[in-house]
Amino acid sequence: MKKKNGRTFRKRRRKQSSLGFASLSHKDEYIFLKKWLKERGYEDSKLRPAEFSETGRGLLTTKSLQAEDLVIALPEKCLLTTDTVLNTLCTFLIAEKCGQTKSPWKPYLNLLPETYTCPVCLDYKTVDLLSEPLRRQAYEQRKRVQELFVSSQPFFSSLQPLFPKNLKSVFNYHAFRWAWCTINTRTVYMKPSQRGCFSKDPDIYALAPFLDLLNHNPAVQVKAAFNEKTKCYEITTLSTCKKYEEVFICYGPHDNQRLLLEYGFVAHNNPHSTVHVTTAMLLKYTAPEDKQRPMKLSILQENKLLDDLTFSWEGPSWKLLTTLKILSLEADQFPSWRKVLLGHVISEGNEKKSLDFATEICLSLTEETQHTLQKISLLKSDCQHLVTQLSLVEALRTEELHILQKTSEILWGLRSTTV
């Protein structure tokens, strides 16, 4: 007979709701996971799984955290690495999921997402709505995963004696993609000791049950590493966190395009976010009759100035402005291109021309982004099954629009001060 929840439970739930979260600690799957972790040496009295209104599933603290406090110390026995299984994590995850009822990792496998929102999992209609640089990376990711799946077929075939089922029903592309995304989005960096005869290279991937419920926040600072003395993967916070608030970690100073590509989400109010400018976009606004254009592009390439050209919340990057200044040099100014790299002002005319150049690019990207957002709005009405994916891309493109609008204001200010 199912146990009824009493008055105290209902009061607690109402209080949690007012605080913006709902506890998950009472759910069977989390009870089993905590028991499983305890059997492997993990003890914790402050972290609790919860569903948050803004970030979804995460961990809250029942005690206030101060800078330099240890957030979590997960014993090595709880970590899933190739040291643990002597094979690739990808193959292991597929095999364990297939025989999940008998898997010793069942409590952890039960809590892994069934689907992911990395670009490799997105519908083609959704991917085509990404900005050109990210769209290209998304298709490269898809191709890379497909090639890895194909190249793994001989190894998968060798495992047939271990499975009563037809191997193709176990190690299919859908399962392989799920395992790849699990590893790509949830592993922590780890450099364990050498494995002797098994491999000369140190393993850098480790799945960390429970710890991987911690969400990313770009404003948070942490220290994270495997402690050889305690034999635990430890995270220490460098920020403060109030009691009953969500505990965050930081994956690094990544912009939202990188976060979507690698982890399948975007962070709100991300100070690291940028809008990328491609070489094709630069060429679109340079005069083809400029006889020195090939030489200018060669100089930019040699000095690695054509990589990572961006607009950010602070306007055009130094790289982008420097690139535009070199492309804007008149024939008689071209011999002074090295001075541009050193930050010298060649002429007021060059300064103005490069800012006009930046403004044209910014305006073009703004119009393209606005058009894409209109398309997303229409698709959300017509393709209900893609709403989650489309909302994710919509959030990304909306942020890009805000960055471009902010950049436009900054450029207007810079142009007004250039005589």
C-alpha cells in the first residue's frame, strides 16, 4: 500500500515552491543512488537533489557555503572511467544500458537523461537556424560522431558472443549517439595514474555520479581536481552560497555557442557570450578591386588575426578592429601595417573607415538574426515536436541580437568621437 504524505510533507513542499525549487530527495531513484554512493564510501550531509524553476534538475545546499569550502568529495570507487571498465566509456554505457537490470551501475544509469540537446541530436530544421559558424561546427560534430560509429563497427561485432540479442539492435547509431552525448556533456577532467600495460596515455574522462547534477553558472568560481591523497574527486567553491540555494560550478569561461555545442544548453546573462564574424563576412564588405587585398589577407592569416573575430557585450574585439583597420588601409598607408598590429593610429580616415566597416557587419548580422528569430517563431507554431529545440536556439539567437544591439550603440559612440 502506498504511503500517504502527511501535513508536514505538504507544508515543506509549499515552502520549497515559494523558494523556487522542489526537492527530489524523496523519489526512489535518488534514494537508490544515495544508498549506492554510500556503499562506495560517499557520505554527504549538505547536498540535496532538487528541481529548480530556472535551471531544472540540480543540487541545493542545506548549509551556507563560504569561499574555500569543500562542496563535494566523490571517492574514486564512485567514478566511472576506462580505468574502471578497461574499455571505452561509450561501449560500456551502451552495454550496461542494454542489461540495465543486472548492471552494478543501475542506480546511476537510471538518472541519466534519455535524450540530449547537443547539436548532434537536433533536427536539421533546428540546426539550420544556428549562426553560420556554429552551424558549420554542428554539422562537423554530427559527421565526427557518425564516422566514429562506423569505425567502431568491427569492435562492436567482436562482442556478439556476449549478447543474446542481435548486436545491431544493441549497438545502433541511436544508442551510440546517446552514449557519446552522455560522455561529452557529463564527464569531468581527470588525469589518473598510468595503467601500465593497458595504455601509455592517461585517461582524462570520468563520469561522476551525483556530482554531475551540479549545474553551470558563469559567475561562479570553483577549484576542481582529483586529490591523490584522499583518492576523491573534489570541488571547492571560491564563491559563497546561501542555505537552500542551488549550488553551481563553472565549466569555464565559455560563450553560449560553445556551451550549446558541447553541453546542449545556453546560460542566461552569460558575460562570455559573443557573436562570431566569419572571413566570408569580411570579404563581403571589402572592395574586390583593392589590389592589395590578397596581401592583406595573407598578413592577417600569418598573424592569426582571422580566427575568433567577435562582437561581445563590450563591442568589437581587439582582433576584429585590428583586422578591419588593416583591410581599410589605403595603398599609400599599406607599408605601415605593422604599426596597426602594435596599436598605432595610422590616420583618422583609417579609424573612421574601420568603424564604418564594423557597423556595416554589425547591421548585416542584426538583420539576419532578426529574420531567423521570425522563422523560429513560425516554426514553433508549425512544429510542436521541435518546440524544446527551437526554444533553445531562440534563447541563443535572442542573446546574439542583444549583443549586436549593444555593439551598435558602442560603435555609434566610437564613431561620434572620431573626427
